[in-house]
Amino acid sequence: MTTDHPATPPRPDAPAAPAHEVLLDTDIGSDVDDALALGVLLGSPDAQVRGITTVYGDTLLRARLAHRLAGLAGHDLTVVPGATQTLSGKEVWWAGHEGKAFTDLDAEPVRDDIGADRFLAETVLARPGELEVIGIAPLANIAGAIAYDAGFPSAVRTLYLMGGYFAPEPKPEHNIVSDITAARIVFGSGIPTVVTGLEITTKVRIGRDGIEAIRAAGPYGKALAREIDAWTGFTGESWSVPHDPITALSMLRPELYETRNGTVTVDDDGRTTFHPDPSGPVRLVVDADLTTVADEIVSRIVRASA
């Protein structure tokens, strides 16, 4: 005789599964906003970073920096150096301060036995519909994953992008114009995508109070503050515009954002145009509670640093 037993309930003290399992594709090391976005993810109990890929320029240096920063926050992450050159052939822009706030980065372990495009594709395809991808850089790695396996676009749960400028008079934005070929591949792939453009992100500043709160939040906060100092020293500004953390929050706190469905095209000068379409695969962020978003960015980074 077979007796059916009720499922064993989870232990009350068992940790809840994260709502978001994430692959982060980044050009960390130039503008500090990539490092801040990593901090937002690491300081979010509802997110778990399953891997990082780096793109654009010296991606080995970028990968070692990402591993160092994550380690200071108590995380040993898989980091894969990716495409160093653009698919479009456009020359890579390099600020010159990348990694210089740290010593002995050569000692940081990275995974160099696999290409970033293959890593992205195989990781996503191993668990279709479960992993989200955040792209906060030129898009050669993500375009490469699409080329590596045609099943990649339909297997991504959602792709969150920082890129483009969707004001009435659009202008080129760095992540898109740096690799127009890759951007066209990604936007044309049909991946369910949420994109945040400069017309939203440039409305937010992390000012001196926020920077000092991060600096005071342990070894990781101090390391991030050094990255902030390197970037503000380069720009001559006393604040940071958190483009990429705003994109990360669009995944973590979607109720703070208003989006509209459609498609995106990229012209030969790198300008992006949004075409409204209720059935379109792209959701463009058209408004957000930016005061709350800014507060969330700082508080989550401070939590990661604790």
C-alpha cells in the first residue's frame, strides 16, 4: 500500500530564494557607475549575482577589478573577461585611471578558459527563463551570446540595459554609439528588455552626503569611494550620476518605474529611436520616482559594505 505524505514544509530559518538571479555585463573601471551598480546588486537580499562578464578595452583588468570589489564585500564571484574590441570596429575609449586606485590586481583570479559570449549563453541556456541579464556597457558580449546560440534570446528572463537617449531630439549615448553593430543585434533579437536612457538617468545625482555615507561603510565602501574619487577627479565634478545603478533598480524595484512597450532602432550615428508598440519586446523607462531610487542606491550600497 502506498501512502501519500504531505510535502515537508521549509524550515522557518531557511533563507528565501532570491527573486532575481543575475548575470552582469559591465565595463567596470571607467565611469564609477558600474562599480556602484555592482554594489546595489551585492547589497540586495532579493538578488544573487551568478557571474560577471567584462567588455570593452582591457577586459582582463576590468575583470580583476570586479573580482577585487566583490571580494571586499564578501563575495567570491565568477568573473569572465570578454570582448576587448567592438563589433563595429570603432576604437575603444579609455579614460586612463582604470584600476589605478588598487594594488596587486594581477593576483585576482578570473575565469579565462571560456569566452564571455559562451559563458553568458551556456549559463542562461542551462536554466531557461530563470536568469536575468543586466547590460551596462557596450554590447559586444551580449551580441556575441546571441550569435553563439540562437536559443539565447528566448532563454533570458529579462535583459536590463542602460543605453540610449530617447528625448525628442536624441543624441548618441556612450554604450550604444561605442558599438552600433552590437546594439542593433541586441535590440533586434527579441529579448524581453527594459532599457533606461540618459533622459532619465541624468536627472539623478549622488552628492557629497551620499558619497561620504558610502565611504564610511567599511572596506568595500572605502574601495568604492576611491573609485568615485578617481572618476570625479577625471570629470572635475563633485557628484556621481548613477546611470547604471538606476538600471539595476529597474529590476529590483520595478514599481518605482513607468515603462512603455515598443521597439528600438539605432541609426548610423548611434542615435536611438523608440517606436511605441503594445506588443514590442522592449519596455522603455519613461518616468521614475527618482528621489526614492537615489535613496535606494545609497542604502543598498551601504548594506553591501556592512
